[in-house]
Amino acid sequence: MLLRLTHVSKTYQLDSLEVHALKNASLEIKKGELVAIMGPSGSGKSTLMHIAGCLDVPTKGKVILDGKDVSHLSEAELATIRNKKIGFVFQTFNLIPRTTALDNVSLPLFYAGVPASKRKILAQKALDQVGLVDRAQHFPNQLSGGEQQRIAIARALVNKPAIIFADEPTGNLDTKAGREIMEIFKKLNKDGNTIIVVTHEDEIAKFAKRIIRIKDGEVA
């Protein structure tokens, strides 16, 4: 089992108010799966992704990622695991504006201490996987929204992570571009990548092999 959440809860304290963002959530993700996590706005799906993706820790419960208990690690330890094991794709692309596509994709390798010559080769390979090697020297403002998201996917791929989390990856795209992005995820999954897509759109969830539904902080 690549990822296991067992009875995970997350409570936030807002002044005197307790907000229960997740309640006793359990799920398992096997290596090589393409899974959609679905739920309406405010259902807890982003909180679930943040905890599963080592961006946050649970108030209660256990998170096992690739055989390691990551439930109560420090911020520095979580950052190390994110850099080695996890790729992220966000709705807003999160590309650096004044940096070429190639350098945006290379960024995780820079943080991992990979030498510059090897960074370029690996980044070009990742761009090739999303069909954008010919855009390597373009800046984000020279690319369409769909192309920017493909650059973001290449950046998530470049470290060969154990798992890729995509949080509403088609939210800023039109229907055609959104479909193209999901076709790329399907292809990457066929190549052996484990991918979790967080979405509220049925059309997007249909690309997954399995759908996990979340409502009011609970896994349905």
C-alpha cells in the first residue's frame, strides 16, 4: 500500500470556535492507481490532500506514506519527504513568471541538490513527457493556460515522485484544455505513476479508475 490514512481528523481553532475539517477519515491508495477525490466546496477534500501530501499533519489518526509514518513529523522533515516523494499540481499553476519553462521544471531538482548539467537533461525529459519540449525557452506569459498546466505537471514529475497530487488541476481551464490535461494524467498513470486528482467536477472524475467521495469532512 503506497498511502494509508487511518481514522484521520483535523480540527482548526478559530478564536473560540472549533472547525472540524476532517472527521475520522480512512482511505488507501495502491501504487499505480489514478484516483479522484470528489466533494463540494468546503467538504474537506483540500484538507485531506494537504494531510496526505505532507503539507499538514492530522490532529488525530495515522498517515503512512510509502511505508513511513508521517503523522507527526516536524515541518523540516515533512519538507524533505515532499521534495523526495511527492509532486504537486495546483489550479493556479504556480509557475515563476520571469523564469523559462525549462527552469520552472528544474526547480525541484535544484532544491534536491542535483548538478546543473543533469538538471537540464531531466527537465527536458519531463517536458517531453507532457509534449512541450519545444516550449522549453518560453516564459509562462508566452504560453496558454493549458500549456502552463502541462509545465506544472512536468515540474511535478521531474523528481520521479512516489505520488502526484493534483488539486483542481482543470479549474482555470476551458473544457477542451481540461480534457487534454486529464488525458496527460491518464497517459502518465499508464506509464506507472500514482496520481490523485482532487476535483468537484464529474467530467474530470470520470478519467479516474476509482472515485473517493467526501462530504462534511467524512469519507462517504
